[in-house]
Amino acid sequence: MTMNFKTISNGEPIAIESIPHLSFDDFSTQAVAIVSNGGKVVQCFAFQTEEAVRLMAVLRTDDLLVASCDAPERYPALTVQCEPFHMFEREIAEQYGIVPEGHPWLKMVRYHANGRGVDDVFGNDYSEDIPGKYDYYSVAGDEIHEVAVGPVHAGVIEPGHFRFNCIGERVLNLEIQLGYQHRGAEDLLLKADRKRLPFIAENIAGDTSVGHSLCHAQAVEALSGTRIDEGAKIIRTIGLELERIANHVGDLGALSGDVAFLPPANYCGRMRGDFLNMSLLLCGNRFGKGLVRPGGVRFPMNDDNRRDLTARIGEIKPQVKHTIDLLFSTSSVRSRFEGCGTVSRSDAERLGLVGPAGRACGLVYDVRRCFSTERYEYLHIPENAETTGDVYARAKVRADEVMQSIGIIEILLSRPVETEIIDGAEMELAPDSFVVTLNEAWRGELSHCILTDSQGNIRRYKVKDPSFHNWNGLSMSLRDTGISDFPLNNKSYNLSYCGFDL
């Protein structure tokens, strides 16, 4: 059911005037109908034109669909009829001061005033200490107690606040509030010198540098009409898969440590370093920074590097398999993983979970297979999914993906790779145009949208990290679970604070 929404392709530049501009009633009715019939929300955001504030939605079924409308100052919340719009409407309310009336959970997302200077939807005075006044959900009862964690965090990560409502050890509800950093990444992408944009994009989330820089590069290439060679596509694909492996292997070790099974924890910690060092060999940076740029890649792959990577992958592959087998064949590990932090498929659908978090609940969607970019259309990406939705399923999906990604890299390294190294020249963007790019980052569907004005300048740059969907999955996984299981569930998702905070 696409109705008036326009069908587009991943990374396809289109004229803004070709995007259906609907009445708000038609826009909301059709968007809700598409998502209620199995579609998903990729992007839903507001942007300012000379005449008005507009809403734009990018939805996915088997295709990508887009439409826009003028935004009313107040409108009936789409979330009331269709839960996957929940976080998007909260973000629009905070950024633009537009009120989704009847929204069941209308709360701040990132603790900042709206960009239009209109009345704040939440009635806040942002000269005061807003985080301390946030209205957390509470449960009444003589035996109820609350556990508050953060926003100061003991680890070297960004701050977040976790509020547990408990009866004894049992968690009734976990509310997670982020948004303390105010880095202004989207504004920087809008206002900074064009040459700085790749650096900003690859630092949106440091553990997803290749994923974010790839989405950015593909968007700029689309709007500038730039074609890249096959060698660059191969190198980009290898970089993205190395990023996936390093993060999954590290988290499998962390999960093993959380259940006090130390051999895989130690092995995985060492092997994660080995995979990071492969990224170092690829581009001079362990996190893949500087590898991907609009127009291609900044580092070639000569035969010596290719043979070195092939040898390293071949040496470590049986070690990874042995460690994974040890982890999942140990009964004490299985007894802690299985049935812990279960999220049902129906809840995963309504929350819009993506990546391993969604696939652990039976949602087989993978951008690499469904909206292929780079070299993925020539590779076999299996429907890698589990059905139980628990810590075991999330760990198993990630373990399977590690072995599959190793196989992908072996295929890509099997023949010489030739590419032209780019010089970083600035690219002119098509005026009055729009593009959306999607990639399967290691946490799931990652998306960047760019809209340009009549001069080819960026009018709106919208980023959606997979964590934007998946933090609510972590909250759901703690329902009716012992509070001591929080670290285990948290590690099974390993969500991004900075990818969410922007």
C-alpha cells in the first residue's frame, strides 16, 4: 500500500519538487496505513522552508517511500494509532516546537530548546537545570522503590540516566534518559565548512566511524553525480565488515565476563584488538577513521596489504570459531543467557527494533540484503535471525554475523583490488534535491538524509543512528526481570549514547 508516497531507491538523488507534497490529513493517514500494514519508519523529521515548516517521512516496505506535508503547529499524534512513530514525534516536538496532541509519552529527548524560538512544548526554562526536573515515570505502592543510576557514569562513555521502578529485585519499568551532551552534530553538518563534513560524520559515533562516513559519502556522491570505482566499493565493504566483527567480538567477550566465564572474555578481548589492527592496516586508524570519503577511499590496497589481511583473517578464523563454540556450549553460560531479557516479536515490531536486536526477535531485515550498496548485491547475506528475543538470541545473532562477515572479507580479498585514491576535492551538490542513504551498521539500520536549497547548500541534514530505535528495546527487555540482570542485557545491546545524543 504505497498510495501517494513516492517510491525511491537507496542513495537515489531526486528533485524535491518530485516528492509528493500532501495535505497533513493525507500524509498522516497514508503514513499510518503503510506502517500499520507491515511498513517501518526509516526517517520522520521536520525542516524549515522559506514558507513553512514541513514534515517528511521516509518509510520502507519492500521499497523505500517518501512524502512530505506542511506541519501544523498542533496535530493528532500518529503514535496513538501507530507506535513506531513514537520517538520521531518526540524529536520533532523538541526540535521544532510542534505539538503531537495525545502522544502517550511526550517527553524530552535531548534536553534542549527548539530551534524556532516558539513556546517550548514541555514548558521548560532552559536557563535552569532541566535534567533534575525531568518527569520520570513512577509506580505507586508501599513496596515500590526506585533505583537511580547516573547521569555520571563510571565508564569512559557518555552520560545517561537510568531510573528503575522495582518491587524487591523485580523491575517493573526502566526509563532511560539520554541527551546530556548537546554536541549539535546535525547543526554542525548544516553549518560547517563543506570540507569538514566527513570528519564530523565519522565522529558521530566513534565505534561506527565507517558506517556513518559511508552514509555521508554516499549521500554527497549521489547529490554531486559522482561515481566511484569497484575497488573503492570493495575496500569500503571490507572496512564496514571489520567494524562489525570488532564490535561483535568485543561484546561477546563482555557478555562472557558478565556471567563470570573468563576464558572467552579474555580471548575475545585479544581478538577484538586483532581485528582493530586489521583496520589499522587498511587505513592507518584502528577505528576506520579517514578510510571513506566522498568519491571513494583515501588508501589503496596493494597486493602486499591484501596478502597480509588474508593471512591474518585465515589465522584468526579458527580461533574465533573455537571461542564462540566454547561460549555457547557451556551450560552455565546458556543457563544465564536463555530466557533473560526477552522481547517478543510483536513488541520488537512496535518499537521498530533494527539490526541484531531486531533479528534476535525474528525480524530478518538487513539493509545489506534488502537495500544493497557497495558490493553487497554480489554477496550472499543470509536471513540471520533467532526467535526467542532474549540475551541468548542477541548473542547468537552476533556470533553468527561474525563468522559470516569473516567469510565476506575472505571473498573480497580473493582477487587484486584496484582503485583510484581521491584528492578530497569539494563537490558541488545539486540544488533543490533530496537523498536518503541506508547502510547496515553493526547495530543495525543507519540512515542519513540531505536536502539542499536552490543554491545547492544543505538545507537539512538528518541523521538516524540505529540506537535511536533500540534504546527502548533495552527498556523493554528489563520488564519483569531481576535488576541484577541489567548489565547482561545492556551488554547484549551495547547501544550508543553519542549516536543517540547527536
